[in-house]
Amino acid sequence: PISKSNYDRIETGMSISQVEGILGKGSEQASSDASFGGMSMSAKQLTWQDGNRIITVTFMNEKVQAKAQVGF
């Protein structure tokens, strides 16, 4: 599932479960939670790797905020 075509299917605003539906279960690399003036925010970065091909997706409040790829 780690391919350029699957990477291209990932869009800003998708949920973690939608992305894992495309790429499979990811490995959590980092996460943080914070509260500001009564609002809470969570950030999480998941990575998928197959040899030299790597996809990294950053989630903010469980939604895709950014994505990056190496090796395609």
C-alpha cells in the first residue's frame, strides 16, 4: 500500500482511520496535546515505511494537516 498513487489519495482533513484505510496501520512517531483558553488541541505524526519509501502524515485534532514522502 505504500505507493505514490496511495500517497496522492491522502488529502488535508482526512481522518486517521481514512488514511489507515488507504495505507494500513501507521507507526506513531510523535504526539502532543495542549490546551489554550479552554480549547484543546492534539497533534500526531504517523509514518509508513517500505524499504526506502517513506510516507509521513501529520494530524492535528485527528485530521490530516500535512504529508510528506521520500523515495518515490
